Amino acid sequence: MLLLASAFFLTLLQCSNAQNEASITPADCNTIETDAGVALDLLNRHRRDGYVFGLFRVADAHELHLGNSTVLYLTLDVLETECSVLSRRQWESSFEDFGQCKIITYTNHLLKKPQLYGFNCTLSPVPSDLVECKDCPVKLEVLEVTEQHKDIAEKALKKFNSEGNHTNSFAVDKVERVLKMTASREGHILGFSIKETNCSKSTQETDQALECDFLHDWHAVSKVLEQELI
């Protein structure tokens, strides 16, 4: 998606240079944080897996004005929250991962509705100087997802399918993350997303070897589950 957006951005730039009507300029520092928040909300609503990003700071911002339209090119430092993107909640105050997103938005000022044209995000553990808390009762660490974690998610899903009142069965879509908690004792929380399949619940209970496909995103119900491991 970023390549398409970059092509769009470069096309606008070439057209503007040819007509000598526009140029890329640094964005207004007084308003850019609001614009960055809008862009990040658009990005979060577009995503179908993972956790909601919150804005940490605006690393870079430039804009291209073309008549009644503006193309905004942002580089944002972000923090990953505890809320799944499927929850559609706004940013929260607790974070585990740090990252950076490059976002391109396009706004027609007559319509006054920004559009997301492309993004690319990378994540890494939050730098220790941002989360160091000697007096905190619980310390969190994000662990690498392994095959064992995927097996645990599959076992937890069997319980969900057997106890739920849904018509179709669900399958594990992705293990989102594994958190290690250290306090008076050590524990782990496994977060994984599940998605509705085209197999009925009763049919799959009868035939465990039945291969099921995910329903299309427009029709499938998706959820995020958490499994506590002590």
C-alpha cells in the first residue's frame, strides 16, 4: 500500500512541478499534532489485526498544496496500546511496543474529509528509558511468538468453540503477542485473534479433520481472546 501511495504522491509532485503551482513545505507546527491524530485514527480504523497505535510524537511532517487539496506526508513515532484494533476503541494510556509510522493522507478542503492513501509501520520493544519504573508492582515484557504459543491458542479456541452459542466455528487467525508479567510471581498473557469460518459448528464437531476457510472480511466475525498462563 505504501508503494501505491508513494506513486500517487510522486505523481502529484510531478504534476505540480510541471505547472509550477505547488511545492512541498514543512507543515504548520501549531496544527500538525491535530492533523497527525486524525491521520493515526484513519490508520487504526483501516487495520484488521494488531493493537491500536497511540501518538507519541510527530517526527517529521511536510505538506503539498494543490488548489483546494492538501497531501500530508507524516512520520510519526507511535506507541502500541492494550486495545485490539477490532475493539475500535481510542488510544489508551498503557503501552508495550514502540514504533514509527509513515503516513500519507489526502484532503479535499471542499469536502473536509481526510483520506488515507498509504502507510507503513514498524514496531520494536519500548526503549527502557521510556518504561523504566522501579516502583511499579508489575513489570511487562513482550516475548517472541513461538510454535508453542500457537498450540496454546488452538487449545484455548477449542473451549471457545464448544462453549459459544455461535452458528459457525472459529479458527485462530494470528497470535498477536505474548506478555510476560513479573510481580510476586511470574505469569504470561497470550493474546490472539480468531475469525469466523465457513464451517458450521455442528459439522466441525462431528468431523475434526474438516478443513475450513475463513469467511470474507465483510461477512466474518472477528474477535481477540486472551489466555492467561501461570
